[in-house]
Amino acid sequence: MPSKRQLKSGKWNIQVRVKGHRPLSQTFDTEEQADLWASRIEKELKGNEGLRPTWREMGLLYCDLVLTGKPSRHLKVGRVNLIGRHPPMDKPYDQITVADINAFKLERLEQAGPSTVHDDLVFIRRVYRWIDREARSKGNDPVTNPAEFVTIPKPRPPRSRVISPEELKQLLEALSPEMRPVVELAYETAMRRSEITKLRVKDIHLSERILDVIDGKEGDRSVPLSKRACQLLGEGLSGLTHSDARLFPFAPHSVTQAVRRARKKVGLDDDVRLHQLRHTRCTIAAKKGFNLAQIMVVTGHKDVRSVQRYTHLNARDVVDLLD
């Protein structure tokens, strides 16, 4: 029986003890989350009396035990839940076959692009490899990884579309007054949609022209602000008094949908997307002569390989820099 207690912060700490295994403990925002986690952990450690957990349950266990504390955890939890909802994957992990993985791949390719499906299948492989390592470490039989035998779609090359000032103007004019500053901030700061929608009053430091991104995709970081970004944020702060108040109370996917609708409304092509605003700002920074380290400060990338493509400018971009 797990032992749990409510902390002074209001969160719940729960500990699972199973004979033959080290104690495991986690803290959650709600009691329900704590109970679900403990149930999942006990089921796996005890072997569930012969009934294996589903791939989704093992995926969530992987997130709990391997990714806790990492910025990518919440993104991977979302991916696990999405994969686990598909019928071919909604069964005990050791009953999933190569045919099931292939069926999942074909199903997903009707819903998403090759790059997304590529990432899904790579993650399925990763979870199976972890399950296999865990089984071997306990002296159990190896676990077959059916995803290893499925051809993974090649991801598309990164979109290199740079949005022009005129296109940006058309896009902003087609958005609602509430959504417009969110999208323009994506252009001015190169921030991700989830980073903008999570912004709170206490994260903004206009006198220093800096804002704090807390628990972003690459962890915590500070973002330098243009003068226009400061103006947009100053307007967003108007009337907000509580330090924890959110500036833009939208879900990230709502921002993407708003951009899609606005793009169609004014007849812009399909490559005018929210994420291309981030790419456009990075390209502008490169053309201004920012080096890789400076671009990484703007974008928040941790891997230099992710920003190297912004240095691949054409002859017209550098001709004015020559004597």
C-alpha cells in the first residue's frame, strides 16, 4: 500500500515500496495524479500478476522514472498519451507486433507529416529499449522491440521559409485583437508558442529589456527584448496586478489554429506558419551579423547544430559586408 502525505505547499508526495525493489517517491500537484502514478508503479514492479501493462502505461512510467526534472517531460507525456490512444498500440506492450506498429504508422501518416511520425516511431523504439534494459537488469527475459523492424519515414528538411514584412502585416491584421500581440511576440522574440502563453507578470522585466522563460523546452532561460517586444508586453501588463497572472490566457494549440485561420483568410501560402516566425527572427539575427552563440541566446537552443543553418546565407546577404 503506497504511503502519501500532503505537503505544506498543497502538493502530494507519495512513496511506493515493493519487496525486492528500491523505494520510489514522487511529488504531484493533485492527490489523483499521485494515486495514478503509484498504481502504475506497483503494477509494473509486481508484474501485475501475469498481466503486462500497456505500452502507454510503460511509456508514462518511462517519463516518470527517466524524464522527471527534464524540460521535455511534459512534451513526452503528451506524445505517450497520443500514441497510446491508437487501437494498434492500446494493448499490453509484449503483445504489440510489427504489424501493429506498421498499422499505427499508416494511421498516423494520415493525420500528421513524416517528421511527426518519424519522431513518434523513434520514441516508441526508445521506450521499448528502456523496457528491455529494465527487464534484463532484473534477470528477466529480454523484451522484443517490434518497432526496430519497421521502416521509419524520413523527416522532411526543416522549413526555410522566411516571412516577409508584408506577409507579417497581412497576417496580424487578420487576427483578433487578443491574439495579435501573441503572434507578433513570436516574431519579435523568436519564442515558442508555449513559452509565450505561459508568461506571467513576474517573468517580465521591462526596465532591463529581459523576460524569463520558466520550464521551457530547453529549460529556464532569459530572452532579450526588442523595443517593439517591450511595447507589446507593456500593453499586456496593463491592468494586471497579481504577480502570477498570465499575460495571454490561451492554449498553445489555439495560437496555431488562429494563425492557420488568418493565413487562409488573407490567402497566404501554407508555409506561413507560426513556427516560421521564429525561423524568420533567427534569420534576421544572422543577417545582422550575430554569431552562433548570440543567435542561441535569442532562440534558446542548446545544441549549436540547431542554429548552424542560419549561417548558410546566400551571396546577397553578405555582399554589403565586403570592402
